[in-house]
Amino acid sequence: MPDTVAARRIASRGLVLIALGLVALAGIYLLALGFTPVERFQGLPQKIFYVHVPAAWCALLAFSLTGIASGLYLWLRDPRLDRFAESTASVGLMFSIIMLTTGPLWGKPVWGTWWEWDARLTFTLILFFLFLGYRALRTALVDPEERARFSAVVGILGLVLVPFVHLTVYLFRTVHPQPIVLKPSEPSLPWDMLRTLLASLAVFTVLLIGFVMTRYGLGNGEDRGNRDNREKGDGNGR
Amino acid sequence: MGVDVLPVSNAGYLIAAYVVTAVILVGYAVVLWRRYKRANRE
């Protein structure tokens, strides 16, 4: 019972963070549309940058956390790590969908095409499908221990792919722009644009934390509830 | 710095991207909120 109460508390705090994040997102839209200059060459579509990059950041961060938690699970065999890995993978998929829809919406007016089968875009899509497979695997396996063990291996494979996705713009010829903030040298953006990007990154990160906390809390509560139900069923059967 | 006067060309892509982002985030929040309410009722 105390576990369920603690899980509910984590979920409710997560929901508060999500609510705050969504209100702040409205502020980011206002900041990006009204108080950030229009890029000279790309025009208005460049402002998609302020949601596309933070969504990509959150997706890759969430998938990295999935891989780390999966590795730790295989070492420590703590079911909370498996639940955390599952939560981050699901939230990462949600941010991936934002990344994979806003990207083509930016690409069409700037590159003249919705999609280009170049290294960055293709490997990002492969990463998305890998974690879609992770979700499918979890749904297919019934035994919790087996499910946690098998999905942890897939989670670690995803972690291996994350830095590769980031480095594709250096390793291959690609139409995708090179990093302008996450790079060894100073960010190559005017302050007005950098300020909006950093604010958006902060808001998206708050949303990521809120979503993961809520999913983790609800997942734990459901595990406990299912176990309680099974135990009740066994008791009635005796 | 005041509000810029923005050119309207290609504004549809920007609006679509911002709407899609908001719909996905709010939609996911609503799904989790409903699951939370349901879990609390049980």
C-alpha cells in the first residue's frame, strides 16, 4: 500500500510539472513568434527550429536514459529500473513523433522536399522504429522478468545508436544542418535566437521530466494493482 | 525589442508545426491525466 501511495504521489507531481510545462510552452510560442527575429534566408519556417530541436533533444535524452536504465537493470535486477526504462522509452517515442513531423514541415519549404533519405534522417527513423519494436516486445511478453530482460537488451541497442545519430552529420554528407549549440565551439546563433532556443529546451526538458514521472508513477501503481488483484484471485480460489 | 512584422510566405508550415506539437503534447497529457483519474478511482 505505501508503494501505491508513493507511486501516486510521483504521478501527481509529474502532472503538475506537465501543466506548468504546457503553460510555459504557450510562452515559448509567444516568444518565438513575437520577440525573436525572422531568419533572413529561410523566413518564417526557420522558427520551427524552436520546437524541432528541443523535441529531438528530449527524444534522444529519453532514449539514452532508457539504455542506461536497461543496462543497470541487467546488472542490479531492480524492477524499478525496468519500469523507468519503459517510461522513458514511451515518452521518447512521443517526442520522436514531434521531431519526425516538424522536421519534414521545416524541410519542405527550405529543402523543397518533405523527406530525404540521407544519413541523419534515416538513422533517426531507424531509432524510432527500434523503440517502436521495444514497445511491441514489451506488449508481447507476459512474464515480467523475461519482458524486462529482453527489452533491456533492445534498450541498450538504442543507446548505442543515439550518439551515432548525433554524429551522422559529421560522418556522412547530409542535407541536415550541423549542430549549432551541441558542438565543441561556441553556439553559432545570435543571442535573440539562442535565448529562445535555450528557453524552449528548458521547457521541453521540464515536460520530459513531468511525462516520465507520471508514466513511472502510474506504471508502478498498475503493477501493484495487478499483483494485488492476482493475489485476491488466488485467495478466492482456495 | 518589439514585435516583428512577419512576412506571411510559408507561414502555413510554421503554424502546422506549432499546432502538431501542441496537439501531441496536450493529447499525451490528457491520456495520462485520464489514466491517473482512473487509477485513483480503483
